[in-house]
Amino acid sequence: MQYQTPGDELVALLDAPLTPLSTLSPDRSHLLLIGYEAYPPIADLARPYEKLAGVRFDPTRPGTQRHTRYSTLTLLSTADGSERTVTGVPAGTIPGSPVWSDDGSRFALFLEREGGGLGLGIGTVSTATVTVVPELALTDMLSAPIQWIDNDTLLLTLVADLGEMPQPLAAPEGPIVQEASGKQTRAATYQDLLTSPHDEALFTYLTTVQLATYSLSTANVELVGEPVLATSARPSPDGRFLLVTRLVPPFSYRVPYNLFARRVEVWDATTGAILHTIADLPISDEVPQQGVPTGPRGIGWQPNLPATLRWVEALDGGNPLAKVEHRDRVMTATILPPKASPPLEGGVLLSSQAPTQRPSAIPNMAEGLHVAQRQQDAPVHESELNGSESFRLTHRFAGWEWPDDPAKAIVTEYDRDRRWRTTYYFTWGAWEERTTLFDLSVNDAYGDPGSFITTQKPTGERVLDTRNGKVFLAGRGATPDGDRPFLDSFDLETGEKERLFQCGDTGFESFLAFIGDKLLTSRQSRTEPTNFFVDGVALTHFTDPHPAVTGLHKELVRYQRPDGVPLSGTLYLPPNIAPDSRPNLPLLLWAYPEEYSDAATAGQVRGSDKTFTRLMGTSPLWFLLRGWAVLMDASMPIVGDPETMNDTFAEQIVGAAKAAIDTLAERGIADPGRVVVGGHSYGAFMTANLLAHAPGLFRAGIARSGAYNRTLTPFGFQSERRSYWEAAETYHRLSPFTHADKLKDPLLLIHGQADNNPGTHTVQSERFYQALQAHGATARLVLLPHESHGYRARESVLHTLWEMLTWAERFAGPIG
């Protein structure tokens, strides 16, 4: 069939102007507003691409597949709200994501040229112009294409000159063979993996890049090292070194590239010589379920020291089931320039003489750019760096925060057994004297202290924003009445908090950043779209894109499951329908299951009914324009022991669904005989299970991009910790595929033909539909060409809405 549309009214609303994206300059003087096209034409998605090692590459860019098109750039002053349109981007060129310089005076971005190729543009705030740097060929295959080393120097990822692209053989030379010999590899069901020697050659060709520096003041391009298969290259805070992660053959056909054998090295940022090897890691295809790889991981620069590396290493073999006193240890190493004095902060100290540049292939560069490779006479001194142990963590490392004082740090650990996180504040070298800042369940929304606010200094360091000795925490502020975003000041030494800002109950306002001593916030309400404010004064004036829809009713609904677990959801009613009028509407119940260890946190209210409702994409809220009530984000908590909670998955979702329907039916809002259930991904899995385990409760179901046969995800799904062989009965019972002979309620299955999400292969919907068809069920299968797990093309979005609305109205009956 041809692509369908859901009617002119819905099409016009989908095409309404979008609120631009935004990024704040490090000096907080400007917001850069980025106009974009949310729904590219299907022809964009149909462009040829390569599926290799878990990534989709577009060789014509060259880079990873990209579907969001940026269009306009506008500089907005945070001082007075004045706007300046940024000029200088050539016609027919698509700008990429801007990257601010440390001092906020410039931004760099790649420019996707018409016909292919990525160039470089430099934006200047003072003139609101973009200057195109001629003849550079950037790529964003695996590593970032643009990074600032300092306010005058960029680290670039360029296309390496490797000759012609490898071509597939006309006929294979032999079979593809894999062999198991006692090695346990319980890998997830990854997609887009390497499958042949040609794939390996093509992956190597596309992802081998040339690092280079570019000086804005001199326009010099200097190549750094030889072409390398780099997944990342991060400058040290002092700009002297690069932390480079590169892949090492042979490659795996079992896991994506980030789990390939890899080497982490410290390079001289000027010459590209390898100074030290931090880690030489094998293929990570033996990682235990919900475990971590062995060896150094999370390697990174401490941002407020010149060149100090921190990383963690597992002490339990990466196995969360191992019984050990400590799961991780934190390691430290400081890289010293030639003849430098040791720093005050401890750790392994490594000094290197000025090294020699290794031979390197020079990419083809046109005249007009000065391209150089530095040569020095001193020998290369490469060494393995083991680091020194700083301290040990009882549970799994979960992240850093960096105070302004480099002698101190904040670290969080995660207890998998309890689903618990603990955050410590400590002085390096005095771990035993650490202070516990936070200690709570990861699911405790009411107790969540928020996230630390960071700032970027003009010299590039990103650290905690500190004023008068206090740092700051901002969060969504979940309460029984809905989210109330807040900002607190926090004394790390005493633990004292002071509430500086909290959203009221008439709208939804969130803290974004400090502008001097003032607060930059985003504010919205049920009738007003999101705009930016500084201390209550509007900076932007974005208007309502669909005023006719804005009068709809929206409320947080609370109810209870039969087992006593509190539940909630956001109820939407069509425009001009009052909830006390007992309208008895058809209902779309849309949900996504979440796991909790206890009923108390499962029952906490999350979300707000004070936000602006924008109809976008394939949102279920489009049903409102057809006269439906919609219960969005209806609570579907799976509560219990993390090891066994899925044994009662079906009973828990059925109980939650019945409670929601009963509540709305008692209020006269929903007709219990005209309820359709739907969900996406794990929500689709939930939908099919509800139809299988609660026949007759729903008139129909809509399941998008789901998994329906759990034997095809045998090493766990979502938060399931057991393998199929450890819990075969649960896997079978929760596989809607095994109930195809009993499932009689109508089910619409929608799936992207190019779904690359692990666990939701397109074949899941195809085989489930075949099973339903074979047993006489009422079902419809819609496969969207070129779409992945979410649907992007305008044609796909409109057709999905048409399918959903048509299916629901077909089985729930006409409105009224």
C-alpha cells in the first residue's frame, strides 16, 4: 500500500513550527538557538548506508547516519534578549552541532556539504557570522569531529587518505565459521554486527581517521600522529597530551565495536607520539550478565589538574554475583611533561622526553591551508602505565563529580543487590575520612537530592559551580502532587542545604544556569509553551503552535492496585471536554513497565500535569483530536526481589491495568467497554502480555517495536537477571508468542524494518504475526521501510498515526 495520512488537520499540526534547540555559551552571555527539521523525508533514510560493528555509517557524509537536519542559527543575548541571526553558512549546507570555545567567544561546527563531505565552520559571537575553513575534510565516524584544546586551537578528526574503498567480492571465497571451545560468551542480542572479512575491511577503512590540530590565529593545520582507528581522543586539561582509545584487530562478530579489543594510550598532543599505554584490553565478550569488563575502564582526565588520569578496575572479575569485600578500585596516574616537577597530588608520576613523530600518511589537502607534520630528533619513549591504587569501593563505581578544589572529589557507588546509590565527598589520600553525602534507593524520586550544577571555566575546566563556598543541586522535585523543580545551595563540608528556588503550583519552571547572580530558567504551563527567563523576565517569546488544542484537560490521576501499590498516570481529555461531565469516552491506555524493589518507591508520583502539551511525532496524544481520552504513562510497576520479580510480571500489569480502567470508569470518564492499550518497545511487550493474560479486558492493542519471544533474548531482558536456562518457565510464560493460540483480542503490530535495538529485532514482530495468523487471530503487521527503533521520516510518522487511529476506531467503535 501507499503511505497514508491521518487527515489534513493532524498533518498541519505536525508541520507547525518547532521550538528551536538551544545551547548556552560557557560564559553564559548567549544562547545559541538552533532551528531544525524534525521529520526528514523518507528519501533521506533510504540513502545507502553500511551496518558495521553496531553502527550505521553513511559513506557519503562521511560519518554516522544522521537524520536530524539543523537549519538556522540565532544568537540570543542573555543580558537583554536581543537576537542576531548567524550568517555565513553556505546555501545548501547543513550545519552540525555547535561546540563552544572555552571562553564563549566562538563556536565550531561541521558543515555537511551538498553532495557529501563534512567541512569546518567557525562561528564568531561578536559578529554573528560563520567563517568556512576551506578544504578540510572532517568525519564523525566514531570519535568527536571537533574539540577545543584551547581558545585558539581545535583538535579535529579528519578523513584519512586510504585510497579506494574496499569492494565486496563477486562471489564468496568460503563459509563464515565461528567456533566455541569452552569460553563462555553470554552477549546480548546485538545487531548490525560484522559478518564477513569484507565487513572487517570496510569497517577499518571507514573508521580509520587522521587527527589534526587547527589554529584559528594562523590557519595552520598540523597532523597529529599517523592514521588510527580511534574511538575517542580527548585533550588533557593543559593541552599537552591526548588520551586516545583505538581498536585493535582481530575484530569480533559477536559484539559491537565498543567491546572490541582496544588500547588506551597517552599521546603527545603536538607530535602524536605514543608516550604511555594505559590499558591493553581484550575483546569484552565474556562480561557477566549486568557485569562490567575487567581491566581499566572509565579512563578520563581529572578536569581541574593539568594531566592526571583517573580510572576504575573491577576486583570481582566484573561479576556482580561474586562475593567480595570490594567490587572496584580507583586508580590514578599523573602524566608529567619533560623535566617537570612532581605535582602536589599523589599518584604514579610519568615523565617523557620529547618524542619523535611516527611516519604518517598525509591526507590530500588543497592549496590554501598550511599542513605540517612536526619532526623532532629525540627518541620515542613508550611505556606501560599501571597507575597506583587510590582507594577501593564496596560497590560498583557509578560516577564522578569534581569540586573546584582539585584535592577533593565526589564519587558515587551503586549496590546492585539493593538498587541503592551512595555518594561520598573526600580528600585524595584520606579516603577513610570520607563524608557520606547521599544514601538512598535509585528509585526514590521523593528523596532524590538532584544533580550537581557544573560550570566551565574560561580555561576549559568543567567543575562544580561554587559560590561563597557553596555548590548547587537542581532536580525535578517529585512530590505526591507532581514534580516541583528546585535549586538548592549545598555546603559540602557541613551538609547544610538551603532552598533557593522551587517551582510553584501554577506552571512548570526549571533552573538551567546562573547568569551572574541571576537565575536562567525555562518556564511553561498548560497554556504556554516553554520559554527562557532570567529572574522572571522573559528572554524568548515562543508562541503556541496549536492554540485550538491548548484548551484540553490534563490532570494527575491517582489510584491503587489490588495489592495496595499506589499508582498514577496523566489523564488527558479532548479540548472542551470537562471531566465532571461524565463524557464516557473511549480510552487509550499507554504505558511502559518499570521495576522497583518496594511498593513505597513504586507508588511515588512522577511527572507533572502543569506542563505544555505539544503534539509531536507518533505520540498517542494525537488521539485527543479524535475524541479519545488518553491515560499517558499509566503506572505499571513490577515490584519485588530483583532476582525473581518477573515471575509475577503478568499478574502485576493486569492488576495495574484493571485499576486504571476501573478508576476512570467510576468517574464516568472512560467507557470500560471501549479501551485500547498500547506501548512502544518494552511497552509493546507489556501490551501483548496484557492481551494474552487478560482476554476481553481491552477491545484492541497497539504494539510498536516490541519483543514477543523471550527465548530470542536468552541472556536477560530489561532488568531480568536470569538467563533462559535459569528461568525457562518465566521466559515462556512472558513470551506472547507462546500464547498465540489463545490471543483473540485484535492486535496491531508496527515495527521498523531496520530496527537496530538489541532485543527488538524486526523478526520478533514478523514471527509473532505469523503465529497469530496461523491460529486465526485478528492482527495486522505494519513494517516501516528504513525505520529503526523509533520512527523518524515524515511519511513514516504520519502513516503510523493513521494506522493507530484507524485500528483503534475500527474496534472501539465510532465516537459518540
